[in-house]
Amino acid sequence: MNGFSEEKWGKAAAFISGEGSEVTDFQVNEILSESDMPLTSELWKETGRCGKTSASPDTEAAWNKVYDRLASDGHIARLSRISRLPASVISAIKVAASLLLIASIGYVTWQLVSGDSVKPLTVASHEQKNMAVTLPDGSRVTLNRFSSISYPAEFKASAREVILTGEAFFEVERDEALPFRVIAGSASVEVLGTTFSINTGGESGVVEVFVNSGSVMLSSGDNMAGIVLTEGYIGSTAEGKTVRYLNENPNYLAWNTGILKYEAASLEEVFSDLKRTYGIEIEADSQMASEKLITTTFDNVSELEIIQIISATFNLAWKKDGRVYVFSQQ
């Protein structure tokens, strides 16, 4: 504590421990305010407020606890009674203990309010579909199955940043002064305010970003300058390369909306969407799946109902094995 003399510390500590009256409460405030220890003066104000009660602290019991700890750690020789120590030694140790208490409280409190010591909050969806999460700035996130998101209890003044594993749909509150950033695998997505989805669960580390409204900046690998994705576009990253293309799958967000629409679509396409939307596998003869076409809309119906509708429509038999459905000709 540069510029803060031991003499002043001693006076302050003696006042706190009740061993000295050379300084007043007001002067102690002035002494502590000179310290460069984080939050010391604020802590003194708080301890002053806490101390103004009708109860009197049991200083003898408190000292005995300190003495027992020092003796057990081998720092001092154990005596039959603490009173056998000279009064001047007891006073000096009490002052030292008071100084240590002030320093410890100041350091711990500083650590608690420091952003580096605060662990991020993590929410995981496991098998739950469409788990909703509200972030500190009011932005909303919907997690798909087996996905998780980590974020701080409060965003820093310089940026809003979260970490995503799996798949999620984001509705970001607009703040032009405070960009919103998602770290997703090897990719980074930055926005001001928009709606979009990110999927980090692709094969070979592929990360996909679909923009539902507004625009986002997608960066990855050697293309750290990033590319801009606008509404309706998908950005894909793999092995440090980033590409974009127009989304042609109207059911891309069906896992979130629960709505699947088809017009003369092959069962092969339907089976692919069901895998993405419901997390199921469907096995069927490849020729049958590519040749049979269907026109329909599934609006928030269960996977079992969809399987039954397909079975009845095309006169197919089916069986289930865990999360796998198997279709066959009757």
C-alpha cells in the first residue's frame, strides 16, 4: 500500500480492535481513504454501520480463537492461559489481526466484484426441446435438444458475449453501442440486433448460421475479417473456410417453430427434416423413400402422429427400436 504508513495503519487497527483512542472514527475514515487497497474505505463505512448496534462483541472469545489457530499452526508456543502473554504482545497481535482482517475483507470483496472471478452461468437443455433462456440484456435464446449456453450474470460494459454448444435460436435486443457476440465452436457471430439460429453440431466441426431477420457477421479460421449474412442466407464454416448460400429449405427452423410444410416432397426429404426436428432416425428402402411424394402440413404434432400418418398414407408397416423408426412395405 504505497504512501500509507505503518503508523497510520497501527492507529486505525488499534481503534478498530478497541486498543487505542488516539484517533477518532472520522480520522479512521480519512486514514483508510488514503489506502490504495480496493474498496477499503467502502468496507470501513459498512463495518462502521454494522458496528452501531446495542450488542458488544466478545473480544476475549475472538482473541482465543485467533490464539488457538496460531498455536496449532506452530506460529507461537502454546501457554496454559493466554493471559500469561505480556500485555504489550497481546496488544500488538490484536492490532496485526485487525490489519489482517481489513486486508482480507478488502481482497475477497474486490475478487467478488471483479468480473474475472465470476463464473459464467451455463444452461443445458439435455433432452428437452425448445428450452427458453432470457439473457441479462433481455435477449432471448431457445435451445434445441442436447444444447447449452454459457453467459455472465451481467454483461460487461464493452460487449455482450455468450458461448454456445449445439443449436439455438437467438432474438437479440438491439444495442448499437454494445455488439452481441456468440462464440460457437471455431466460429464467431457478431450482431447488433436480429434473429438468427446457430448450429455447432454439424459433422466434421461444421458450424451453420441462418439469418431469419436483419444481418450478422460470421468469422472463422483464416477469414477473421468475416462475411456478412443477410435475411434468408446460411453461413457455413469448416476447416477455417467460410461460405454463404441462400437457404432453400422452408423447414430449416422447424425444430423451433414445430411446423413442417411439404408440397410434392419425397419421403426422403421428410425423413431428413424429422431427424433434424425431432432427433429421430428413420430407416426405409431408399428407392421407396425417393419415389413416394407427399403434400401436407404438420403443425406441432408429435413424432408418433407423423409416423402414423405416413404409414396410413402409403400403406407402410413400421416398428420402433429406441429412437429409430423402421418402415417397410406391407
